[in-house]
Amino acid sequence: MARIGGELEQLVTLRGVFDRESGSVEELTRTIRGQLAGTSWEGPAADRFRQMWDAEFEPNLSKLRTALQDAALEVSRRREALQAAGS
């Protein structure tokens, strides 16, 4: 038989970690995007890097941010369900 349960306050903390780190990923993306835009760098390697940033790196960071936000919501839902079950 599966065991169900959890420490509600720890789940609140876990959700906060996911929320905070989602914001960190957003800030990281913004910082790199700004630095890349403000950096004088020309040539084929620069063009390739910028293409990779646009096509792969930034979209992957966006997916990570979304996944962290989704995880925060899921932890919150699970906490609420556990709290309701215990009431």
C-alpha cells in the first residue's frame, strides 16, 4: 500500500525555492541577453553564438523557468490536498 503524507511547512518552503529559482533563471536570462546585446563581437563565431542563443539557449532557459513555475504550483496543489485530507 502506498504511503501518502508530507510536512506542510516543508512543502511551503519547497514551493518558495521553486518560485525563487524561477526568478533567478529569469534574471540570468535578462542579464545575459543584455550583456550579449551590449558586447562588441563580430564575425562568424559571434553570429553562430547569437543564433544559438536565440534558437537554443534562451528558449531552454525559458523552458526551465516555466518548469520551475509549474513545479511550484504542483507542490502548492499537493500541499493543499494534504491539508484538506488532514482536516
